[in-house]
Amino acid sequence: MSATKQALPVVELGADDLPAYCPNPNMPIWSSHPRVFLAMEHGEAKCPYCGTEYRLKPGTVVKGH
């Protein structure tokens, strides 16, 4: 029996899309899970529920508090 590995989606975010959270508004309602906010400290994060990867768009400037 062989398993086919599907590529997980990658979502690129701009500064206006922060704070990052999953599921995002473009995901279908049937595949949703509890909302989780993602720490984008290194420019990328992965959802612990569904594995969706989030990355900052190149050149995105994140302003601190």
C-alpha cells in the first residue's frame, strides 16, 4: 500500500493581514478548526491543527508594539 503525500497549502501574508490566524477567511467552513493565532517571529509559521504554512510576503515590514 502506498501513500500519496499532498502538498500543504502556503499562504502569503502582508502587514495588513497581521495578526496571523488559522483558519483564514479563504478556507471552506467544512474544513475549519478552532482559531489559533500564529507567531510570525521568523517570517513564517505553521498551523498546529491543519499544517497550513503561513509566510510573510517578500519586503513586508512588521511594526512592533
